[in-house]
Amino acid sequence: MNNRSLPAHPIRISCIICAFNEAPRIGGVLKIATTHPLLHEVIVVDDGSTDNTADIVQQFQSVKLISYPVNRGKSFAMATGVAAAQNDLLMLLDADLKGLAAQHISALAAPVLSGEADVSVSLRQNSLFIFRVIGLDFVSGERVLKKELLSEALKEIRRLPRFGIEVFLNNQIIAQRLSIAVTHWPQVTQWRKTEKLGYWKGLSAEWRMIADLLHVSYPLALISQTYQMLTLRVRHDTSAPSVDLIGKPRGDTH
């Protein structure tokens, strides 16, 4: 049994979740995020959803919901969430995770809170095979990092392609030579776009996302970026820490 615990003092992390038409999925993520004692605030940026995503989010009374009527992409939504965050540490979560549990939140936060690493990144069960082989998912949407890494570049982030935020963030990490801890999430998966939208619409959406990545960085640059991030990776205990924290879950009504 792992007896390692997180620091026994109040921890204040802002959790940012960007969502577009995630009504069937976001509730499961919020059930975990809103009751975890490490997450001082949970911010959902509803990126112009046309379904009832906002209605689902409003069932969680402690969540700060930011909505706007037109879909502007994840990069713009992330900048909006970062600008609203009150705390110096951020946890970024995707809205379409399956199998997320409290121990996964704790494990993702632990390396940064303990000082083992500057940034932590998840490696999910259904990350691409090549990412699981090399031990790093460079487009993972689940991370813990200091707010200043993004808050100082909000204007630039708002001008990024719709799905350019992860590649931009990687460039920031590399430029500042920040250490990276990879947290393995073997029980967690992410809904594929083909599952959410159907095969052909989902495939088209996947290609648009890839095009955005390539718009931010050329293929060879992406390979170089991944290699540089691997050189910044630190070894750490990937098992979930025991949650011995000051603070109580908020106990949302939903």
C-alpha cells in the first residue's frame, strides 16, 4: 500500500474544463471534480454548445459556468477559463473522460504539489499506441501547471487555431525547461469523436483537429517537440497518493 500523502496544508487549485456539446458526458467528470478537496474551484467554459451542456453544468451548484453563444474552439475557451481562474495552480481536464475517479485527480496533482515536477500530464488507457510506447501523450488535455504559464500569453492563445492550445503549451514548457511528470491513468479513457458524432462526422472532426496541430507546428517540429518534452520528463511514483488533505468536498446537489 502506498502511504505517501499530499502536503497537509490548504491546497488551492482551479480546475478548468472546456466543453462543446458534451451534455451526455460532462456530468460524470463534474461528479468527481466538484467533490475533490484539492480543487478549490471548478470552471466550465461552455464553448457555444447547441445541446443542453449548460443545463447539466448548472446542476452542480459550485461550478462557475462561463457560456457564450458561438463556438470559438478550445484555444479561445481555455484562455477564457484561465482569465477567470482565481488560483496560481491550474488543473486542465477534458469534458469527455470515462472512468475518472478521485484517485486520478490526486495522482495528477501530486507531482506538482510535492515539487517533483513543474508540470504533470496524463497518459490515458486509450492514448494513441505510439504515445503509450514512448510514455508521453503530447496532446493530452489533462495537466496540472502554474497559471502564469498561460496567463501571460492570453492574447496569443486567443489567436491560435481552434485546437492549438496543447502544442502551444508544450512550446512554453520547452522554452522554460520545465520538468514534466507523466501520470498513468490505466482506467481512464476519452470518448473518440467517432463515438460522439458517428464515424464519418467524427473522422472529419479528427482531421480538422490534426490540421490545427499542423497549423501551429510543422510535422518535423512536432517530432522535435515530443523529443524535447521526453528529455524534460522526470521519474516519479505514478501510483495514486493517499488523500490526506485539509478541506472537505463541497457536496453539490445534482
